[in-house]
Amino acid sequence: MVNLVLKFADFCRASDLKVSTSEVLDCLRHLSLVDFLEEAQFKTALKTNFVKSRRNQPHFDRLYALFFHHIGLEEPDRYQEPIRADQREAILALLGEEMERDPLSDAVIDFLKGEPVAFMKALQRIQTQEQETSQVVKSNLGVLSGRLEVMLKLNQTRGRIMQLIEGQGDGPGGLDPNRNLKGYFQRRLETAFSMLTDEKKPRNDGLKQIKTDGFDGRGIGEKFFSSLTRKETEEMREVIAQLVRRLKDMVSRRWAKRSRGILDVKKTLRRAGRYQGVPIEVVYKKRPPRKGKIVTLCDVSGSVWAAARFMLNMIYSLQDCFSQVKSFVFVAELAEITKIFEKNDVNEAVEKVMTEAGINYHALTDYGEMLTRFHKEHMHVLNKKTTLIIVGDGRSNYFSPREHILGEIRDKCRRVIWLNPESERFWSDGDSEMHTYMAYCHEVRPCQNLKQLSAFIEELIL
């Protein structure tokens, strides 16, 4: 039992489910208290110790089914021949001698022996793009070529195994003593193929997704940014200016009210004791609540050009509402615009951002490249008090989304909020990666007009 749990822990680690040594020891202690022959109790003990959050539960269930029902344990065969084990070892020995020796071949042979860790690590390297990809062609070709290599190796292994088994000839009486051996290898290879083609889709049960309200389109605040005329755009700027002033007033009143702090009970009672409690002088703690920290990433590519200006106006207004605001814009490259917002008024700052931010505005949008650069150069601006706001349509021109980087960013933030200026019904069409990125966000909401945008800002501030 100890060896089985250790092998399963290694299998989980190979599939990027982190399991510590202390968790394995705790699991073994718990298994000694339950009937581990009852699968429900056995699985519950493993799951309790190995799963750290709700987001990891589906991943654990998948690994448990693979290891204990498909590849970790052999299923008894109804017509198993006594010599089958010897034949199987002989076939694998011949296979190891004839196949080209490389890490992938060794991983496939180990998988057929019932040791899946090396094969799982090979698949994990492909899924997380740990292999070096081309810096010129920023696409999924690296992942596809890796999967193709594994698929060709599995097909080559299947063909060679069938040749080796058929070469042993028929048994006495015309019976084929190797039919069960063929079935064994076929099941193992089919499982390997399913693991290769099965893309792990992360779930996000805690996602807060704000649905689009019904709008009649009669008010300027309800018109979509993309449908505004030039005259309506000028009117919208005035409305936004009023909204920004109102937000500043709301924040000022809130912090003025709280600037005196909260009631200090000890000092109040101690001071009241001097005069036998008459009168009572109320004393407040001189520590106002800390303000939040905001980091924004705003897409300024052509697909969201109409909405980007209004989004930048709202981002500009956040500077006076929070103690620390770091702002970035991107298309494929990433540029920080915090100083532009600090040194200019709103209209001049937005114009500079849309023309002089130091990025190629005509490049193809690449969210994967943007996340990579942010992770490499600006991760230090994030901590557990940071709210990260990403503004964009999630359309990455079929480049690799590199969503695992957003997962690492999420783990370092307090919240990740995604504002999408595109209608929800288009989030799964074409080159949109929204449903991929949604699994790594705390909140996703459409933001197509001023009413939706101002509702989000007020909710964020209040």
C-alpha cells in the first residue's frame, strides 16, 4: 500500500498536481484508520490530502481514474494464460532492443510496463510549453509538433508490438495464446492516445460572471462604444468627465468619514476613569483603513479601438481613488503608462497613450506574448493586496494563449478581473480565447457601454 501511494503521488507531481512529502505521510496515517479496500473511503483519504482547492478537484479525479482504473493497475483477464506475463516481458524486452533509444521511447516502454510517470512528464512538458518554442513564429506549432512526435512514436510502437506478437505463431489446436496479450497492449496504447489527445480544461467554480443587462439603447450611456458617432463621442467625454468628478467626490467623502479611525475602547475607558466616567470623551484609533492597489492591462489594438479610449478614461480616474495604480497598454508588446497619466490631464494623457506609448499599434494582437512579457518584467508589482484588471476582447489571432502564465499571475494577486468590450455571444467564436482565460479569473464581465463601465467602477471603489 505504501508503494502504491508513493507511485500515485509521483504520478500526480508529473501532472503538475503538487503533493508534498508531509501530505503523503498524513495520507498514509489516514489510510490506516479506514478500510482502504472500500474504494470510496480510499479515494476520499487521497483526495482530502492531495487536493488543496476546489479548482484542483476535477484534475485529481481525472488522475485517479487514469492511475487506478486504466494504467496503474492491471485488470484481470477472463482468459488469461499462465505464460502471458512471461510473454509480455519478452515482448517488452525485444521492443526495447529494437526501438531507437531516446527519452520518449523509454517513456512509452515504461508506460506499457505500468510505470506512467515518465510518459506523463513528457505530456506535461507539451501542455505547459516547457520546451523551447520559436521566437519568430509565435503560435501553437511547438505544442502541435510535440504531440505529433508522441503520436508517431505510439503508432510505431503499436505496429512493432503487433509484429512481434504475430511472429510467435499460433498455439496448439489452432488457438491463439497471444490474443489476451494483444488486448493488453491495445488497451494500454489506447489509454496513451486518449491521454495525448485529451486537453485538460481547467474549471473555475468560483468565477463571478456578470451577465449583460437588457438595454433599450435610448440613452447615450446605453449605446455601445463601437456604434457611437463623432458627435456622440464628444458628448460621451462630457458625461465621463462628470462621472469622474462624482467618483472623486464619493471617494473623498468616504475617506474623510473614516479618517478619524475606529473606536479605541481601551483609551476611551482609561480616559473616562479620570472623571468617574462623566463626561466620556470618545477616542479613535488614528489608523485609517488602507487603500487598495490596482494594476491595469488595457488592449489598444484595432479590434477594441473604439472602446479603448473610454476604458483609458476610467483607468485614469482610478488614480485618485486608490493609493497605488500601475497602468499598462499592449497590442503584442507591453508598455507602462503610469507616468503619462501622472504628468498629464485626462484628455492629453489618453491621446499620448494612443499614439506615443512606445509600442507597435499596427501589430497583430498577441495576448500570450503580452502575458509572457508581463510575467518576465513586471511580476514584482503584484502581491496579495493587488487587484489586476485586464481590459480586452481576448482575441489573440490564433497565437498561443499561454494561459498557464495567467494562472501564475492569479496565484500572486488578490483578484483578477477581466472587462470585455465585446458581446458575450462572440466570446467563443474565431480566435477568441475568452473561455480559456475565464478559468483563471475571479470575475469576468462585458463592458460595452458607459453604463456597464461606470457600474463596475462604482462597485470597485465602494
